[in-house]
Amino acid sequence: MAAADTAVSILEQVGEAKRNAERTAILAALEAGNWNRRQAARLLKIDYKALLYKMKKLSIGKEKRAPASRKAAVLQAESSAFTAAD
């Protein structure tokens, strides 16, 4: 019975590796396309609706992430607000 348990474990590992690879590829395409989902679908060479399905399945939010410079400004504003409160 140990061989059956190992086989299931290996199948689970393969499934998890596939989900991780798919998630990484989708996130990279979304970042490259500035979170434009149609552009990301073109980059991945998949149908737009297939991308939406995969995003939902993998719990990838559809909100656009702030650009790095904006993130830095927000973090700086937050840290100065905390400093001013002290």
C-alpha cells in the first residue's frame, strides 16, 4: 500500500508544481502588460476568457498594482505619518 501512497503524493506534487508554474507565468505576463488582462492573454498565447478562468482558479486578483515609484511614495508617506504620530 506504500506504493499507492507514494503515487498519490507524487501526483499531488506534480499538480502543485503545475499550479505554481501557471501562477508565476500569469503574474509575469500581467506585470509585463501593466495588469492589462487582454495583453497578458496575448503574451501567454491563450484566450482572454481562459486567462480570466485561470486567474479565478488561482485566486489572482484583478486589481492593478501600484507602480514601484508610487509604492515607494506611499510607503514613505506612511512611515513619515507613523514618525509624526510618535
